[in-house]
Amino acid sequence: MNDKSNLTRIEPDWALLRAFLEVAQSGSMSRAAIALGSSQPTLSRQMALLEAQLGHALFERTTRGVRLTEAGAALRLPAERMREQALQFGLVAAGRSQTLAGTVRVTASEMFSAHVLPDILRTLRDAHPEIQIELVASDTVQNLLERDADIALRMVRPQQTALVARRLADQPLGLYAHRDYVQAHGKPTVATMRQHQWVGYDRSDQMLRGFRAAGFAVSKEMFGFRCDNQVVAWQAVLAGLGLGVTTHRVAALSPQLVRVLPKVVIPPLPLWLTAHRELRGTPRLKVVFDALAKALA
């Protein structure tokens, strides 16, 4: 008799494997349960069931959580391949949807989401109320390949070949201050700029790098008010706490602002509109993609 006839074929349960991968990645039953929207007892029962089906212990407990056994480590790569295929299945299925009704998930930076997109999305919703919009306002790059978002507005060009990207108009930057600040402290010049109050970022060195690129070596201490949340930092500029930087598009929304130091050349921000190639042909995705492209051209 062929030895292969003695082997029991195990049909994998994707729900259990998805839970297994989350535990393996987080190294903690409690953290994995939160990520899965489940409870720790439920997740523990799922892992016990999977171990019973496979006949192997997959995790061992440590003082910091859990870690994969040798059997668990051997199964992780096949499980990750299954996840990739499941994601691809979802993308292809979504790409075949021919109705406009449904949800489109868009991601953009916090500043862009707060100040630029609302007017654009209002126009879009007026024209297509059947399309629901989910907006992920985040300065963290969302993963389109894993469907964290359907469409992304990014300041960097994506490198993945599975994504389609369109270069939109660059976003020119300028330095601005509240008119009350200028009235109280005078307009800054290149010679006096370090004597003025500035609004900048805390842990992020983005503004420091921007000033250095413009030919000004400045330190963190020049910024008397610092906050890494760009929306909050911009509100500080609007409140008159000091000088700050933003795009001309955002500054134009606040007539109480005065542009300062126009001779300080700041490189503009590139803007890329990105979607997964499989989703580009879905009607509602195409409507949103084209509306964003037109409004930001």
C-alpha cells in the first residue's frame, strides 16, 4: 500500500488561520483578540481547536506572551500565502462590482483630510449620494495591497507594481502668520526671521529638513511652540502663536493670514493619487478616483 494513503488530508479553516497569523504577529493573545475584534477566551478556544485539528502545539507561553513552536513556525509561511491569495480573491471580486452604490475608503494626510478634501467630497456626494465615503485621516502610509484603503493621496510615489498611480499638481508651500501677529511684531525678513516666534513639530524633523533644504540651518529651539499633530500645529498658527508653513491651498482658506518671507523658497510637495490596479475598473472607485484627480489637477 502506498504510504500516502495513510496521510489524513487537513482542510484548513481560513478563519482559524487568520486568527493564528494575528497571534503569531502580535505575540500576544490579548493584543490579537483586540485586533480581530474578538475576546481572549474565544481566541484561545480557536487556537486550541486548530491545534487539535493539526495534532501539534502551535504556541508556547512566555513571560511576555506567546511564541511559535517549531510546528507553528513551519505553518506560518503557508498561512501567510493563503492570506495573500484571500486578499487577491477579494480584490478581484471587488473589481467585478458594476454598481455605483457602496463604500469607497480614501486615505490622506491629516492636513489634507481636514482642510482640502471636505469641499471636494461634498461635491462628489452631491453628485453621487449612493457612494459612501470612509476617510482615513492619517500621516501613516496605509497599505492598499491589504485593503487598508481603496484610494490614497500620498506625497510619495508608490513603488508596488500592483498599484496604479497618477501624478497630480504639486502643492506649493509658503510661510504664513496671523495678521494680528504681524501687526504686533512686524513682518519678518530673512535677517530677522530667527528673532520671531515659530510654530513647528516636536519629534518630527520634517520642518528642520525643509529649512535646511531652503538654505537655512535652524535648530528645534527656534520653534517656541511644537506639536507633531499637523492639524493642531496649524491651529496654533491661526491663533497667532507664531509663523508656520502650509500649502497655499490651505492658507487661502483663512483670510486673516498674511504670507511672510516669500523669498524663502520651499520645495513644493508632490501629490500622487493611487489605487489598486484590480479596483481601478470598479465603477464607484473610478468615479471617486476621477473626481479627486479633476479637483486636484
